[in-house]
Amino acid sequence: MRLLRQNGWVAGLFVLFVVLMVFTKLIQPAYGAGDFGSLARAVLPYAFAVAAQTVVVIAGGIDLSVAAMMAVTSVTAAAMMNGASEEYALFVVPVVLLMGVGMGAINGILIVVTRVPDIVVTLATLFVLQGVALLILQAPGGGAAEWLKAMSVGTFPIPGIPESVTAWIPKALVVLVVCLCIVWIPLKRSKLGLSIYAIGSSELAAFRSGVPVARTKIVAYALAGLFAAMGGLSLTMSTGIGAPIPGPYLLASVAAVVLGGVVLGGGRGGLLGPIVAVFVLRLVRTDLTLLAVDPNITTIIEGVIMVVVVMLGAFVAMRGRSS
């Protein structure tokens, strides 16, 4: 019961997701494991964008360049793997991940050194990275290794578990969970993770407690770059090509972070809530499509939901600072 009380918001999101799944089944009786797998593949890049934004927001900042970093890493991976051997892709993946870390670290260094607000710095790097992505690939193209594309297609078999059950465990979901857990669980339990939460709560208090504020902030943005690179790779993985134009991941990531219970002021929240929130938001879009709502109206509804969520999150953050 204590665990449930501590994670009541996340539990509520899980319940909301289950309710939406039941509603989806009612309006589309044929909705099954294959459709859930398609949902997981669609969620994959959004989830990594949300993870990137979550780390930065917990540290008390915001990163407007997440989608642009995803575009740069996506086209870089697609350009490097185009026509290359399957083995060469094993070299490309870590290179692209390191590129993401580097781009995120540059954001953090610029913010720390110049003391310019993060929203201004990351807005500037957003435009720079958009240009870089178009320099690498002027139009969607490139390629991806077959083993990389196979990681997002199909289900994950488990020995001894009936196929009817494993059909509801898509590979895309397994990739997402494994990648996030490898980074997030050690981070949250480490001294660095505590430092990220500390500077998000109060930079001054953290500094007086001996926390290296500047270094911690740079690392937080570097981790955001790492997650953004995972998102870029997931784009190339799911489509087989690179996309130089940043997708609608920025506002979606902020909305999911707020809906997931992370306070925009920083210092509070976790990763599980935002990930469940992004599944909820994508399932809402699926339901609107199944209801044959006009795509333009669907986009408007999605935008309204995101704006309302972000505004409520900002209001809660302001109330928290004033109190």
C-alpha cells in the first residue's frame, strides 16, 4: 500500500491506459496483439524523446533541441549504413550514440559557460542541428542494417510461455524497456542521479551541499543527448531510412513529461510515469483514427491536449515555487 501511495499518479496513468485499451477494443473488436505491436513501434521514438526531456526537466531545465538531435542521429546512422555490411552497423550504433552524448554535452557546456537560459541555448542549437541534418541528407533516404530493422518487428519469444501471451510482447517494447533500464536504473540509484534531482530542487542548496552543479548539469544534458540518439536510431530502425526533418517530438515530449508527473520546475518525478503517458497519448490518437475522425481534427485535438497539459504543468510549477 505504501508503494501504491508513493506512485499513485503512475498507477492512475496505468489505469487510464487500461481503460483506453478496453475502449479501443470496444470500438474495434478486431484490435489485437499485432495492433499493439504497431502501437509499440509508433511509441518507440516518442518514448526516447520523452526520456531525454525527463532527465533535463528533473535537473531543472528544458531542451528544445531533442527532436533536432534525433534527426541528426537518424540521418547519420542511415547515411553510414547505406550500402554497408551488416557487421559495419555494429560500429555505427555506438558512434551514433556517442554523437548524441556529444551534442547533449555541448548544450550543457553552453548553458553553464554562457549562463544564458537553457530555453534560449537549446532553441539556438535546434536551428543549428536542423541545418546539420539537412547537410547530411537533403531528403529522406539512406539505409539500415537488416538486423537493426528486425529489432522493432515481430514479438519476443519466451521459452515456456504460450505464444498467445508472447504475442503481446512486441520486440519494440522489449527494446524500449531494456535501453531505458540500462541507463535509468543505475543512474537513479547513483550519486550522480541524486545530484541531478538536487540541482533541480534548488541549485543554491545543492551547491552549498557540495554538489558540483555545473558538471551535473552538463552530464544531465549529455544523458538527454544519449536518449535522443536512441530515438534517432529507433526512427532509422523502424523506417529503414533517415529523416532529416525533425518530427513532432518536442511538444509531445514535454506534454508526456508533465502528464507523467514530472514537475517542470525540476527535482521531482521519475521516468516510468512519462513513458506510460506517451503510450496514453499515442493510444488516444489511435482511437481518434479508429473513430474515423478527420486527420486535421485529430491533429487539433492532440495539440489542444498537449498545450493544456503543458499549461497545467507550468501552473503547478509556479504554485510550487510560490509556496
